[in-house]
Amino acid sequence: MRNALLGVAILAGAGISAGYPQGSPASAQAAPAHQDVTAVGETFVAARQALLAKDGGGVIELLSRDSLDRVERTRKAALDGEMTGLGPSEKFGALGLRQYLKPAELRRMTPAQIVEFGLQKNWLGPNVITQAGMERISVRGDRASGTLVVNQRPVMVPADFVREDGVWRVDLTRAMDLTDALVRGTAMATKRSEDAVIKDILDRAIRNQAPTR
């Protein structure tokens, strides 16, 4: 569970400054209501395929504007080391990137390359992507959500989507909120600082990291 949330925070942070494709296909207009569930499912499948293929650019293109806006500070903080004012999920992502990459490396790498690096490091866990699925999709206007399942079991990480310019995209906002709550709750329960909790989870991720070569 914690590895999955760590992966969300770090991979999302890598998407900063990636931008969006110019415009959208002419056919990408608002779909009739009865087609929305299918369209959301297709976006989920596209995201899963991009992750399986370690296609960083494909992952980034599927993120919502709000997701990119919220994590805009993350990569900057990873680059300059300034963490003041960051929420736990943003700090989580920035410290995670700094744990694995030097600032000089971050500056040289494109956002897509950073995502691919994270996938090579198995930041989502070895089985999360291959065994992930989504059930019970609910659409409310331009927002949708589903139940994320891993190995046929529901997990706490939210699967949210938002329709932008007629295209359904992945919205990481609630997943990052959940990371915030996890860190704050653990800090309170263990009477430690949020920074200490973040460091502990990052240290565990390093110890459990699968060899990449």
C-alpha cells in the first residue's frame, strides 16, 4: 500500500512542465452519457498499458491539469531542495526523487525519462501494474471514479478521472490527499514528525528495491 502511494507521489511529481498535446482530436467531443463509462475504462486501460510499457510520455499525457498543477512544486523542490510550504505528498515526491537522483541528473532528464526511471525502480511495486484492474465505474458529469483492484482485491488508492476538452484523464488529487492523510496519521500515531515518517517509508522503499541491472 505504501509503495503504491509513494509511486503515485513520485511519478506524479515527474510530470511537471510536461505540458499537453496542442489541442485535442476533432472527434474528442463530450460523449453521450451512456458512452462515458466505456470511455473512462479505456483511459484506465491506456494508463495501465503505458505503465506496463514504461512509456513515461504516455503516462504524462494522461494526467489531468489539476494533477499537474498540484504537483508543480514537487519537481522544483526536488531540483532546488526547498521544501518549505510543501504538503506531505509533495514533499514525499520531492524527497523521493532526491533520494534516487542528483539535482544534475534531474535537470538533464525529461519528465518522461523520470517516470520511466521510477518504473524501472519498481516504485509502484512489482505486481501492482500487472495485476491492477478497475471495477464499478461511476460517472458524475465531467468527473468519474472507479474501484481500483490489485490481484482482484480492492485497494485504498482512489481511481479518479476528469473530462477535459472532451477527453477523460487521470486525476491524482485524491490519491495525493490520501498520501497526506497517511503520513499525518502515522506521524500522530507514532508521535513522530511528518519528515521522520517520510524518511522511514523512503528508507524502506530503498531496502525493498528490486535490482534493476
